[in-house]
Amino acid sequence: MVVMGRVVAPHGVRGWVRVRPFTERSDSLADYSCWWLESDAAWVPWTVESVETHRLGLSAKLQGCDDRDAAAALTKVQVAVPRSALPRTAVNEYYWSDLIGLEVSNAEGETLGNVTSLIETGANDVLVVAGERERLIPFIAPVILEVDLEGGRVRVDWAADY
């Protein structure tokens, strides 16, 4: 499962939920007719009946969630879709979830740590790399020399003392 957002609150009294998407486009979740919601460390499928986009996210009506109390029970629940349902990426394009956990080393062969998260800055994305200390490494072509998903590593043009 790839986490794509989180239910943040009920929306109205008829079972709608407000969702904060973690996707590049806020309406990306509307492309999926079934969302998987985390429940007791398991993923449960929910059919999406309707979705409305808003400035700060989405509102959705899920089948079987018919009143405000049911919607409130879903607050803070993660929303995911199966990895197989995601569109294929273009060359040199990656899902953030695929980058998290990769080992990062520089051109000199020094291990800098592992990717723990990413930050969207507006100008470019930034890798958060935890090792002997935390580093913020811009995810841009001059810095990212190679991404090897199968090998589990990223090679960067970034000195250990940066």
C-alpha cells in the first residue's frame, strides 16, 4: 500500500470526510474508486461514492459511512492505494514512497545515511537523510547522480561535510 493522504475530520452530517492528500495534485485521490483505510494495523477497502475537491484538499463520501459519527471515527486514519494501481513513472521520476529507506552515498563512496522523508519546497524536492547527522539534500539533476531502486541506494554529488 502507498499512503496517499489522511482523513482529517468529518464534513457535514451525512458521512462525508475531509481528506488531506499527500499527493502532488490535490485531486489525485479522486482517480481511485476504492481507497484502503488503515484499521488496527490492517488495510480495509472502502468504495468511494463521490469526491469533491476544495482549496485545501478533498471531501469524500465512502460507501457505508452514512453519518457524522461514522465519519468522525475515521479521523486521523491513513488513506492508501495498492502500489499496482499507481500509474507508471517516467524515466528519472520516482514516487516518494520508493525513495524512503534508500541508502545515500556520495561520489567518493562515503555513506551519508538513509532517506527518512522528503520535503516539498516549491523550487525542488529535498531528501531528508539521517546518518551520523541529518542532511537536507536537494533532489535536482546536478546533485542526484543515480537512483538505484533495485539496489536500494542513491548516489549524490554531496560532500560529507556539507
